[in-house]
Amino acid sequence: MKTNMTRLALSALLSVGVLGAVPALAEDIVSLPNLSYRTGPFAATGIPLMNGQRDYMTMINERDGGVNGVKLGYEECETGYSTEKGVECYEKTKATGIVTQPWSTGITLQVLPRSNVDKIPILAPGYGFSPMADGKVFKWAFNPPASYWDGASMILRHISEGNLDNLKGKKIVLLHLDAPYGKEPIPLLQALAEKHGFTLLPIPVGVKEMQNQSAQWLQIRRENPDFVLMWGWGAMNAGALTEAVKTRFPMEKFIGIWWSGHDGDMKSVGEEGKGYRSLSWSVPVSDSQAMQDIKKYVLDPKKTEIGEGEFDWVFYQRGVLISMFTVEAIRAAQEQFNTKVVNAEQLRWGFENLKLDEARLAEIGMTGMIAPFETSCDNHSGHAGAWMLQWDGAKFVKVSDLLQADQTEIAPLVEAEAKKYADANAPWPMNDECKM
Amino acid sequence: MEFVNSVFVKPFQDMAGAPDFLLQVLWEGLVAGVLYALIALGFVLIYKSSRIFNFAQGIMVVFAALTLVTLYEKGVPALLALPLTLAVMFALAVAIERVVLRPLVNQPDIILFMATIGITMFLIGFGETVFGGENKAMITEALHIPTGSYTFEPFGGLVLIEQKDLTAVVGAVVLVCCLLLFLHRSRLGRAIRALGDDHQAALSVGISLSTIWVLVWFIAGVIALATGIVWGARAGVSFALEVIAYKALPVLMLGGLESVSGAIVGGIAIGVLEKLFEIYWGQPLLGGNTETWFAFVLALIVLLFRPQGLFGERIIERV
């Protein structure tokens, strides 16, 4: 009896203690879910990105005790890059999360209308639906630092030496994953092909054909294009590079978007992939202060583990930058709303007011890792510049100056497509507070 | 009229106009077909001996290839890593028989099928824990697989034949021949076929069900390793390899689930026909990526006329 009473008393004390601790914990932590994919056919590209995201947040928690004392509760929900599982993860995490990171264009398109109702900001850095850049229409969605249309424009400007009219009469193949992500640049590329007189030939690659692209590359051989642009993901990148080597396609005419520039994918081609280029809005700078802090506070004390050589990879360090966007948005929101624990609505404001100029990048130890950019209520992308990285047989190296997209060609299409989306999903809540 | 021309005339004009390109398409189709046949064989062997549709064949390909590459990365010489991987596949076969199949003897087929889905899920989770999800390069050179290419110039054109692909085709042919010899000439092979023909009759003459099950799962593991090496050499080894198993489904529908020769003929037929269709009809008329569905449509058409597949056994049940 006495034992039971003691247990009861202990339980009561414990309960009080736990319950008492709840408000304190809630004040100190913000929940930042990430709809990650470390499994399935796209895991090879997902893992370094997720590792980078996780490790930056862990570093902020370890080094600074969080953002102004508020710990970052980074949690992953595994989707395997499946849209259905992604939507399940969104539903599961929306109650506590103050942001959602869908990590696939398909999932982004599914959660886009829901986030308006649930009032949760979507962070889709460098992916998702390109017209999301129009903040007046997509109040809750953000795709910094650049959209796929920005990427397509930068690649075309680069290969045309700054003047798209130089592409007149040329043939450009778009080798793309047969998924919403891969199809995303087609509207802009088609519009530019019509305007500047080049031929665009989209060649889709199904998920089951990612590792056997002989039919696609036979067609490329038959068409003999001037350039092949790639919107590839996961095993598709390695499959395409292997076939390009096999069919002796000149690597200097083969250019991928930023998700087709993964060091891990290049392992299969190694030396033979020399000359392949990938546009990238991030550049690995392993000796930057932020990266060294990750090493010091996270990797060396074995708080987390990453693969051999992964620390220097483009994708790992891009993951770091993606988490930095969230951290900076939290910081901005804390300051704006004079609060420590920001909610989803306040974080939305933070994403809308990111100011990552040279000075701020230097302050957070990320000089040279990303081009400066800022967002606003009507510009949810930031339209940052990007660089061409080239595979030298062992690693990617920067081979261009900072490239910029031609907004005069993109903006009308963004506006038209955003309007089309809003009309198709009427009544669509617009960002009426934005007067820009 | 234009439609008729683009479907019935132009493709053949294109073939005649660039015969070297047609040869290249046929070669690529043959290579793909042989590889599909290899995957399908894994399914056929297990189905033939145990009436189980092995959903785990795809993940076994990944598991075998990753074991080989990881052993090599850990410093084991390639030629030692190969038999060690086979030993792992044997251990896997024993474990599957002991833990999964034996307790389910006499259960309906669907239960055994569901059990193979369970094996798939386990191997995915276990594999990702042990090997990680990163893409690994196949140890092609260490295995002494030639990596150059042969160039031919027939009809004044160009045909490229990768030594890697040639090795894959030759290797697959040798493997299939050995398998056929084993099935038809050895005691154990005959026992496998006997079990496939009639379980109860086979058991009544003293054939051990558990031994045969371990054996066929091990052979499926050997085929999985061969498939993993060949496909892995094309685009690296990762869990993405698992999806290639789906390419075997139309092969099985076409060739019949119980026929080794059906898997081979079905695989090659699908490989060649889907490549021809994609290049000469799919890409110009339908925007491409017809390979994802063409084989299934072809198999369904065959099933309309031969429900048992081209080489499957016709089952007549009298009531």
C-alpha cells in the first residue's frame, strides 16, 4: 500500500513536472518540419540535402543555443519523393509546424491550395511552381533564391553569350524527368523558342527508365542538337551522363539545372564526365565560417554523421543554405514582431522580408556561398543570380561569373500563369496587403 | 492521310533511310531485352518451384549489388567480394526459407505473395541502414569488365557497341545456358521442375521442399547479383535500381510465369519492340516515353489471345 502511495505521489509529481515543463518547452522551441526523402529511388540526391539542412540547424542550436534563445526543432517526415506520402506528411505536421518544406514540385502543387487555408508558409527553395514567385498571388508560397524559369533563362543567356537571338536556328533538347518538376521549364522555354527562333525538343524520361535512357539518347543522336539541357533528378542524372558518355555526346554542350549537379551522381562517370556543366545558385565554400562551425559544433563531436567527402559536396552545402533561409526568416520575424517564438504567420512575414546582402552573408559566415538577394511581398523568389559549375573529373568548379535571369522575359509569363492558376482555383485568396 | 503516312509509311522510310541507326536501335533493344529477361528469370524460377510471385526480386537486385560494392569499399578484393556476396545471398535464402516461408507452408498463394512484400519492406529498411541511400559506382574495372567500345561503320554510318553491354549480353547468355543445363540435367534441377509440376507428387517421392526453396531463392539471388552488376554498371548502384524489377512484369505476362524460355524470348521481344516503337512511332507521334506503357499494352494484347502467355502452361480445370 505504502509502495503504491509512493508511486502515486511520484507519478503526480512527475506529471506536474512534465506539465509544468510544457509551457517552458513550447516557448523555447519552434517546430520546423521537413518533408524529406532519404529512401526510395531519389534518396541518393535527397540525403546530402537533408543532411546539410539538419546540420545547419543543429549547429545553430549547439553554437548559439538556437535563434535568440529559441531552439530549432528540425523534424523530418519521410516521403520517399512520393506525392501521396508528401501530402500525408503535410497533414501530419501542419498542426505544430510553422513552415512546410515539400521537397518536390508534385508535393508543392498539392499543398499549395491547402497552405492558404491552413496559413502555413511553403518554403520550396529553387523548386516548385515557378509562378509562386508572384507574392501578390501566392501569399503563402516562397521559392527563393531563384525559380526554374530564372534557371532556364540563365542557362539560355549563358549558351547564347548574353543574346538569345544568337540561338536562332539552333536546336535545343530538354531532357527532363517525366514529372511536374521536369515539365516546369517547358512553358518558358517554349515561349522563348518562339520569340527567338530556336527549336525546343522536350524528351521525357520516365521514372522506370531513369537507368536505361538508351531510347532518349538514340533520339538525341538522331536529332543532333546544338545543346542538351537537363532537368534531371536522382538516378536520372547518372543515367543520362552515362548514356551521354556512351553515345560520345560532347560534354560541353550538355548543361543541367541546379538539381542535376550532384557530386554523388558524377561518381559513375568520373573522368569521362569532364566538361559537363550545371547551373547552381550555391557554391561550396568549405572553409567559410558557417561550414567550419558545422564541423566544429556538429560533425567533430559526432552529433550527426555524413558520408565521406560529403562535407565538400554542392548538395550538402546547398542544404545548409536552405536552412539558413529559415533561420534568417525566423530572426527577421522575431525582430519585427518583438517576440521570441514566432508563429507561422509571423514566419511568413520573415520569408517575405529576407535581406541577404553581402554584409549579412559575411556576418553569418557565408560569403561566396550564394549570391545576395532579397525578397519582398511581390517577389517571393528573390531572383538571385547563379553560376555555372563544371565537373573537372573529381569535383565541381565555378567557371562563370554570376549569371542573371532576364526578368523582362520571365515576369509577363509569371504574372499570366499566376493569374491563370488563381482563376482556375477561384476563389483564390490574393495577397491584398501587398501594395507594390 | 497524313496520319496513315506517319504511322504506316514514314517510320519504315526512316528505317530504310538510316540503316546504321536501325542497327543501333536493334542492338540497344537486344541489350535491354536480355537484361529484362534476366530479371524475369528470377521471378520465373521462384514461381516455378513454389508458386510464389516474388515481389522482392527487385530489392534483391539492389541488396546483392550494394553488398558487392560495399564489401569492395571496405577493402575486400573484388574477386573475393564476389563469392562473399554469393554467400550473403545464400544466407538470405536460408533466412527467408526458415523465417518466412516454412511457417507459411500450405497457406494460400496470396499470403505467400504478401510475405514477399514484407521481405521487400524489410530489405529496404535493413539495406538503407547498412548501406545508406547514396548512389555508389559499380566496381566495373575491379571486376575486369571491359569498358571501351567497338565502332562499326555499316552502310557508311556508325554503330557503337559498348564492351560493357556486350559483356552483359554474353554473361546473360552463359548464365541462362548454365541455368537450363542445371534445370534439365542435374538431380536438383529436376527436383525443382518436379516441384513446379506437382508439389504433392514431388514430396511423396522424397523431394525436400525446404532444400529446394533455399536453392531457388539462392539461384534467384545469383541472378539478382548478375542483374545488379550489369544495371549498376550503367548508372550506379542505389535503391533506384529496385524500379527496374517492374520492367519484368510485362515480360512475365508475355512469356508466361512458369516458362524459362518464355522469360528469355519475352524479355528480348519486349526489349527490341519497345525500343523500335519508341524511336520510330513513340517519339515522333506521341511525344516519347512510351517505354513506360508499351510493354504492358503488348502483353495485354497477347493475353487476349493466349491468357497463359506465349509459353505458359494452359490450365484447364474441370468442374
